[in-house]
Amino acid sequence: MINGIIYDIAAFLIVISIIVLIHEFGHFIVAKKMGVKVEKFSLGFGPKVLGKQIGETEYLISALPLGGYVKLLGEDPSEELPEKDQKRSYSNLPPYKKFLIIFFGPFFNFVLAAVIFTIIFMGGRPVLKPVIGGVMKGKPAAKAGLKKGDIITSVNGIKINSWAGLSKYIEKFGKNKITLGIKENNLNKKVVLKPELTSGLNIYRQKIKRYIIGITPSGKAVFYQHYGLLSSFYSAVKEIWFVIYITVVSLFYLIVGKLPASDLGGPIMIAQLSGRAASLGVSDFFYFVAFISVNIGLVNLFPIPALDGGHLLFSVIEMLKRGPLSVKFQENAAKVGFALLIMLLLFVSYNDIIRVIKT
């Protein structure tokens, strides 16, 4: 058990370090391009564990590995700076430059995900073959005589080579009888059956109706589907959009009460999932890194004062009002946002602990 916990923690630290490093580098590189002095670049929060001064920037590894930061000269609006530093101060930038510095942190999270997903698709993604691994008693497939090991080659004359394709066409044509092409012991035959409409739950635990024939896949029958560079990038963009979609929908269902708040997870849950992904192999581990990177990039765009999205909102307001926001307003907003984040962290950590106790 102890070894498992250490493994999960190590995997979690690798995941968070990669994502935070890229996120903060997005802020860092644009700030440098804008001429702003970057005083610190830290992986983690709190007391310094390791540090090295390179040029004008101190690079740090800090004690609490739950994030990171870049400290820009003049980012504290109440900070008084000598005249010689005014030109390199973040607070003296026009709002659109502030916007770009803040935006490129989350943007680099999406870039990281796009690069990882593209490489994964180019390397090949495992695809389940349409090989029957099990037949449910009393269901249409059993009544039609289908058996374990049978290969389904077509649905209503449409050739298929994956389990996903089989599921797609069963759902599409399920209202009526369908004709399946079957390969059994190297012999080809056709079977006609009527799919059964059954109730189930989707990923949001909502009741749905879907057509089934009562079979399960053989997990051992897998092939790897490879993509070229452009098609891999296109698939990566679709994957990012899918992650954004399910994240936004899940949050909406949490807000309106269609999903229980106990489903929210925090650092402990992410650590457990990191360890699980790492145990499945390099491809699955980096898929998880990309998945979490998209989530962190997205959440950071939410207009909460303590997050990047809050600072983006401030920059937009400054552009619209053609003047800076008051120091007092920014400080009070930051306090409220920080308090909200602390409460959220405590809540999800409580959920994590309860989940661990129950398991």
C-alpha cells in the first residue's frame, strides 16, 4: 500500500510539474517579449527548496507542489517602484499587453495538449476490433446464435473494422431489423436480428435509451490505428474540444444539481488517477497529462479574480473604461477570489478523503 501511495505521488508530481512548467512559461515568454522584468519563476508555492539566479530572474522549486507562478516587476498594483524600473513594470503596460501576458499561460496548456495528442495519434491509438468477447443470455445476439469469438464484419452491408463502428451502426439502424455480416471459424455468414431498446446511464449519470444486441467486446482483439501529421493534429483539436465540452457540461450539471457535488475531486484524486495512468503505459500517462492540461487551461480562463481569467477580465474592463482599475478594488477582488479557491480546495480535498475511506 505504501509503495502504491509513493507511486501515485511521484506520478502526480510529474503530471503537475509538466503542466505548471508549460503554463508559467507561457506567461514568462510573453512578459519577456513585452519587456517586463520577470523577478521569479517558481514551480510550486511557499518556501524555497531550491533556487538559482540566472540573469535577472530567480528560478525556484518551492515546497508546495500544487501549482507555480512567475513574479513580474510591478504586478502588485500597490507596489512603489523607482523611476528607473517604471518602463519594465507590468502595472505600467497598456491593458492589451497585460491581457496577452495573462492569456498565454492557459493558451500554452492547450498547446501542450495539442502537441501530446498529435504525437499520440501519430504513434497509433488502440482500437477494439469487432470481435465478440461475451454474449448476454436472452438478448438478441444470443437468440440469433452469435457466439464468443465471432467477428462482425458488416452492419446492413456497411463494412466495419472497429467496435466503435459496430456500436454506431447498431444505434443508427436499431429501430428496425439489421443484417450482420459474421465471420465464424473462417466461414462467412449473415444473421438478421432486431436490436433491443434498453435504458442506461451516460457519462453524466443521466438516464438514456439506446439500442443493444447483447454482446461485449474481446479486450484482447486490438489493432493500432495510425494517423499522418495533419490528420493527427486535426484529431488532437477534436480531442481538446471534446475534453472542453465534457468539462463545461459536467460543471453545468454540478451547478444545477444534476450531478452530485461529491463527484468533484481534488489533488488526492488526481494523484490516484496519475498513478493509474502511469501504470497503463507511456501513451496513457501522457494522454492523462494532456487531459489535465486542457482542464487547467480551461479553468484558469474562468473570470474568478484569483485566476488568470479574473486578470483577463480586469484587462478588458481597463480597455473599455480607458483607465486603470483602483488598487483597492483589485486587492479586494483578489481576496474574494482567493477565499473562494481555498474553500473549493478544502471541499474537494474533503471529497477525496471520504472517497479514500470508503474504498
